[in-house]
Amino acid sequence: MLLITPTCISCKKTIQNDEEVYVKLRYPKRKGITEIKAFLNLEGTFICEECSKEKFEK
């Protein structure tokens, strides 16, 4: 799963380690998620902090 690099859907910036992000995803149908990073990479879309501030301040 390390081959997937998370990127912001607005500015296409690569998300760095320990960076604050917002993730849009559907609530999972399955119980128990053991690999959170893998689940987020496969099911979620990332928005970096700068883009979220621009989007939500309007």
C-alpha cells in the first residue's frame, strides 16, 4: 500500500507525513478496519489544510 501516494484533490499537492488533512469518504459497511492508512488511500479523497480553508471560508 505504500505505492499509493495521497494527493490533494484540489491542488494536486502530495500529502506529507504528519500533515493535517481532511478526508471525504463513505461510512464503511464492514466491521473492523485494521489498516487505516490503506483504507483511507483506497476509499477516501484527501483535501489539504490550505485548500480546505479556502473552500470553507467562503
